[in-house]
Amino acid sequence: MRSIRKTLNTKNFGCVIAYRECLLMVIVFCTILGGMSVSLFAQFSVTPSIPDSVSDLKIAQFGTSKFGNIFIFSADATAHTKTLGGELTISQRYRGIGLRSTGASFRDDESFQLRYSVPIFDNINFISQNFYVLSNDTRNIGLANLQRINSLIGISSRPLETFTIELFSGVELFRQLGTSVSAPAFSTIGTLLPTMVDDYSITGNFQGNYTRFSNERTNADFYAQSAILREVNDGNALQTSAQYRLLNRDFITPIGTSATLATESRLEQRLGINGGFVYALSGKWKAEMLATIDNGAVDRMYRQVISDIPSTAVKRKLHEFQITISTALQYTHSIGQHRLGIEYFTRNEENSIERKFTLNSQDETSIRQAEKQRDNSALRTRIFGQSNGIFHRKIHFMSMHLWEFYSMILRRN
């Protein structure tokens, strides 16, 4: 073991202990010796006395991580209950990042959502949905302070047994860098529950949002995902899925160190495809393999050119391509399972520009060279091992003790 440790570039050791008796507490402690990184998380979950009931569900998770000079704090909570003939869901998510260098800087991201659904007709529900988003950064950047308040009402319908669609409309209040504006907002959500076609199970979902503040400012996003799974009695399984995401944001940003504010448009499109299989070697041994391809493109440009600022006359274009391939061997016994595998990851990023407004060739060449300096690539190989199981169980009293051990070796270029 000592000889192996001397050859490692990075070491990661983790331990997870979980206990459930109406109150589930999970504590995760992770120490990376090479990078001096520490993570500590706790999760609490209060479930109903009847296992199949979801009338009262509360989950809270909080923790902190340290990676070098970066501190990450998180606090998430979700509550779901039935009240006044409908269902009420409250969820909140917080991420705080602290960076310590010559000084200290902080970034806070908070989102809060309140949703209430009540049936009005067969297969038709009335829904009220409200959310609040806050992003605050002590550094002098374009998103130094951003607030969004969105209030929507709509209906949900189930035209098919396995398909549900929701339609919303309302208003959104947007505040950034001292500028406030309100605009109509629209949203739609669709969900396809597992649907059997021959031996294959098909699932999917999509979500779209659209808010138009003015002729120059529009926020829109769309996400769609679909998965196909085939599992047979002998333990073999085959799955594939695809995801597509479009994200358009027109936000106000300062130009350089000046006090001039301009509208910058950011359009991101990303397509991901993954597939894998599990093959049963014997009753206790299985082999698995998973491959993922992610292709993304990001375009950034200003809606109008600003004189004497050449960077506002071009469109910046980023293209990113990632491939991940992993394979593992799994052994299952009466109280748990063990996995040992290897993962290969590669990523390539290219940056370029395109002239959108009048610009002299010298400034264009200078901007293009500056963008090309952002080009980068990465290659990583990961060897991992995982063990988990049950060392205590009481079915009648609904108590269970779980354990999990995880170790990882990282090697990157």
C-alpha cells in the first residue's frame, strides 16, 4: 500500500454512514490528501409513518467543502404536504463560494420556490408557482447583484395515462445593477412517465421558459431529455439517453472599468448523449460500461456597438467537446456489493470571434488572439472502488443501518 501511495498524483478517501429510523442522517467526510480538500455534509429526512404516503415529506441537507483557497457552502431543503384539498411544495437551494487570495471575495446564490396545486376537474389541476432568485458577488462583475421574482399561474393536464403537461403565464420582476424591469413570463413543462414498448421502457421530459423585457432583452430557455431502458430477468440491462439544452440570457453588464452599461446576449446550446450496458457474468458478478458524449456551443455578443470599445463589435464563440468512458466490475453478496472500475475523460475547448459591426483589422486581430489564448484541453484517468451494504435491519420497526466506502485515484495531465 505504501508503494502504491507514492505513485499517486491525487488521493481521495470517503466514508458514508447512514441511519434511518423516521429520521435519516447522512454524514459524508471526504479528504483528498494531495489537494488538501475536505468536505462535510449532513442530510436529514423526515418521512411519513406509512411508507407509501407522500402527504408529509421534509428533507434538509447542508454542508461545506474546501478545495485549496476555495470554500463552498451549501444548504438545501424541501417540504411537501397536503393541505386545503391540494398539495403544497416548498423548496430552497443555497450555494455560497468564498475565495481567499490577497483578499477575500464571496458569491451567494439563493433560489426559493413555492408551488401549490389543487384539482378542479378530472385530470386537470390549478397550479400557482412562485420563485425568487438572488445572485450576489463582491467582485466587480456584470452579475454583481441580480434578483428575479417570478409569479405564475396555470393548469396541468394528463391527456394520457403516462403523459402530463403544464402551462403557465404570469409576470417576472428583474433587477440587476440598479436597473429594474418587469415583463410577462410564460412557461411549460411536460413529463412522460415510464412507458413500455415491447421490452423497452421509455421516459422523457421537457421544460421551456420565455420572458421578453424589451426588443433588446429576452430571456428564454428550453430543456428536453429522453431515455430508453431495457432490463431482462437474467440481470442484463441496456440503456441510452439524450439531452438537449438551449439557454438564452440578455443581461446588463458594465463595459470594462467604465460606468457604461450595455446589454450582452449569451446563447448556449448543449447536446448530450450517453449509453451503457450491464452484463451478468454469473449470479454474483456483473460487468458494466458507460459512455457519454457532450457537445456544447456558447455565443456572446453585445446588442449594440459602443464607440471606442472594440470588444463590443464582435461575437465571441466557444465550442466545447467532452467524452467520458467508464467500465467497472461489480460483485454482489447478501448484505451489499463491491465495485472496481476505471474511467477515462477528455475535454477540448476552442474559442473564436466573428465580426458583427464595423471594426478595423488591427483591433479584430488583437481580440482574436486574446480569445485563442483561452483554448484548452484536459485528459483525466480515474481508478475507483466502492463498497456498500446493510449491516443492520429491522423490517417491523422500519429502522436500517447502511454503510458505504468509496476511494478514488486521480491522474490528470
